[in-house]
Amino acid sequence: MAEETLVRAGGLYPVPDAVSAADAATTHIAFTTAHAGLHRRAGLQAGETLLVLAAAGGTGNAAVQLGAVAGARVLATASGADRQKACLELGADVALDSRSPDLAKEVLAATDGRGVDVAFDPVGGDSFTAASRCIANEGRIVLVGFAGGEERPIPPGHVLRRNYSVMGLYMGAYSSGDENRRYMLAMHDEIMELLANGRCRALIDRETGLAGAAAALTDLAARKVTGRPIVRP
């Protein structure tokens, strides 16, 4: 983090007057990741059921909001009553405790045993295992990251027998080339419009200067933040 930096012009994105700098900084990476995962990779459709793991985090809350905007029924997992409440306020239909040892069973109960069409997983580890146990026939699990710090082998036999797909999302894959630049700009413009007209909002945990950056990053690593912390140098 620094007070000033140099950025290539091709890596800049316009921000409309109706969106603040803090809101734009909070949402750009999180919302583009969620948008690409839900739409470009998973092909989420209106009427489908979406499970968002770690839904109170930066990328997770974006997936909750974009899923609701897309017309999906959204199931969100988060730790603690306050974080679950925040997910419901952002558009989730159901909020579940991410620490539950029977999370997959709770998801199945919330979907009358059918399971979810799309699972958005930025955590990995136990969360991925839970998602694989409650994914519906022809469902799609999108791996966005491993915030839980654990990568596990994907059991091909289970994927085959349960008839679901596992797909990765690496946003760096869209960082070069004219076609990818056009895609990123179009997606960014759509997200800015959603923010400007109030259909989505930035979830900011706190704003701090450089002196508070270390504490903010420590809380972020410990998954004690709701949304994203903002550092104003």
C-alpha cells in the first residue's frame, strides 16, 4: 500500500459521478469476480438456486447481491448472527451458519432435498466438500479461491455419479488482450450501473488510514470483517 502509484492506462476503469471512490474500490474486484463466476462460468439463470459460501466476505456478498439481481433464490452461509443478518439484508433468501457440521444437510433441507443449481465457493476445504454433497443434478460448483487455506482433490467418481460440474475462475485469465478488455469494461459498466441505481451496494467494513491497515488485514485474514475494509492513504 502506498500514497501514490503508477498504473497503466489500460488497467483503469471509469467511475460514474453517482458512485463514490470508496464504493468503486470496494466493489471492483469483488463484483467482477462474482459476476464472471456466476454468469460467464456457471451460466446462472433466473429461478435457479444459488449457494454462496462465505457470503459476508468481499466476494461472497457480491455474489449474494448479483444472484438476487439475476432472479435466483440465494442461500448464504456466514459465521455469526450479525453476518447472517447482513446477508439477508443484501438479498439472500436463507442464511445458514457456515460453522455447522451438517451444512450440506441444512442446504438440502432448505431446498426440499433437491440441492442447489450453482455453488459459489471462495473457501475450499470443508466448504467445497459441503457444496459437493448438496449440489443438484447438473449443478455447477465454481471454485473462486481457497480462503480456508486448504485445497482438496476433486473425486472424479463423485462428480460422475452425482452428475455435476466443477469449474475454476481465475480473473487473471481476462487481464490481457483486446477481447478480454472489452469484456471487463462491459462487465464493469454493468456493475457501476447497478451501484448507481441502488440495485447493489458496497459493503464496507471500515475505512482507515495507513496506520490502521495492518489491523484491517489481520481481521480480514481471520474472517472477522463483513464486506471489505477500505484504506485511504
